[in-house]
Amino acid sequence: MDAIKKIKEIYTLEELKEIADHGCQSGVCHEHIYYGNTVQFYDEYETEILDELVLNYGYDLLNDLFKDADANLTCYKNSVTWAFIELVAFDAVAEAENEALLEADKIAEYMTANIY
């Protein structure tokens, strides 16, 4: 997944946590603030973006974003790009938290096994 990989390369885990907590509108999404950036990203990765959003949220999200944009294609592409970035952020944060839990479990097992 090139688009997912690209977002994970651009933003640190801390930034992705901020995006997950506050959304792209908060301004933490520094490489995707302006329409020029979001539209370019959308145009480059359109199929992957739409596939991921439909897979995770269904077509209703895309329809709602188009309606919210008053059928303005630039605003729609911006909203879709932000929704995608937020989805990647949610997934990256959840993945990092799961990895941390697994590591803590391994440490606990090791400590328990080596006490006796």
C-alpha cells in the first residue's frame, strides 16, 4: 500500500497520535494543510484511498463527504484525503499500542519464568 506507506513515512508516530486524537483540521497534518497538497495526494493515490475508506467505512462516508463539500471537487478531495490520513493514524496508533502490550507481556513472562 503506497499511500499508507507514504503517510507513515511523512508523519512520526507522535504526529499520528495527534492526528488520531485531534484530526487533520488541527493543523498537525503539516504536509497536508493546503488544498494543493491534499488534492495532489488524492490524485496520486485515488484508488487506494477510496478502497481503504470504503473497506473501513462503506460508501456512505464518501457520499456524505461529497454532500458536505457541496459537490465542490476540490473540497471533496481534501476531505477524503484527510479522512484517509486519519484512518492511517488510527491504525498506526493501534498497531503501536498492540506492539507495546505484546512486548510488556513478553517481559512479564520472562520475569516470571526467571524468578524461581
